Amino acid sequence: MWFTWANGLSAIRLVVTLPCALAIIEAQWDIAAILFAIAVMTDFADGYVARRFGTESALGGLIDHSIDAIFVTVVLGAFALREAVPLILPLLVAASFMQYVLDSNALSGRALRSSFLGRWNGIAYYVLAGVPIGLALVEISLVPATWIRLAGWVLVASTTVSMLDRAQALIRSIWLSH
């Protein structure tokens, strides 16, 4: 079912994606913060709303996670353009999400299957995107830019490990089926 309140909340996140990235590129931190807050609130709310109205589905989960991946990829891409995070990070986020969808066989209607590391990476992508926005908004330099960049490289490493783990599991399952 495409048209649900939960999917509508997810769609709001998609709508604010590009404006949030543009605000980051232009260093309009107040606008970026508002749009980022809207994205986070809709991400928290969509699952609750789906459960509350009994509209949970594999499609809804795919829509939610797809929009999450688009949002963090584009926002981290904006930070990469500002040289705040490694350029490879948003590329890896997009690639790992595609692997996640394919590995879960979600395109055939199955629910997404997350891994422990993949779930925490997904949360960390949002945190890495939100911290510099918040710090710039309040003009606090408690966290040096090199620490943000280092956190980006840590996420590059953990995303790579997660992708290799999923690939190894796929190879193992193919091997065992023969």
C-alpha cells in the first residue's frame, strides 16, 4: 500500500532532502537545522504511525529506508563538497544501501533484513550529518573539523566492513546451497 500516513511522513523527508543539502553548501545553518530536524522527526514518527494505524508493510519499510538512504547520502554529499567528510562516504552509503536491498531480496516484496553493524551505521550517518549542523548553528567549535572528518573515515571503514560481511554471507549461502 503506497498511500499511508507513514509513507506521507517519509515523503516529507524526501522533500526536505535537497533544500537541506543546499543550505549546507551555502552555510545557511539555521535553514539546514530546521530541515534536518524535520527529517529526524519524520524518521522517528513514520514507524510509530505505521504501527499505530496497522499499515506496517515490507513496502513501507523499503520506502522508509530508501528515503533515509537518499537523505543521508545527499546531506553527507553536501558535507563532502564542503570537504567536511570524505567524498567516498556518501558513495559508500548509497552502495551499501543497494547491497542491503538486494541482499534482503526486498524488491520481490520481502522485508529488509538489517545487520547489527548496518543498523548502527545508519544511525551514525544521521549523527555525523547532524553534529556539524548543530555546532555551526550555535557557533561552537567544541568539536574540531578534523574530528568530524575522522568520524567520517571511521564510518567509511565500518561501512566497508559491513558490506564485506554481507558479501561474505551471500557467498556462504550460495556455497551451502550447492
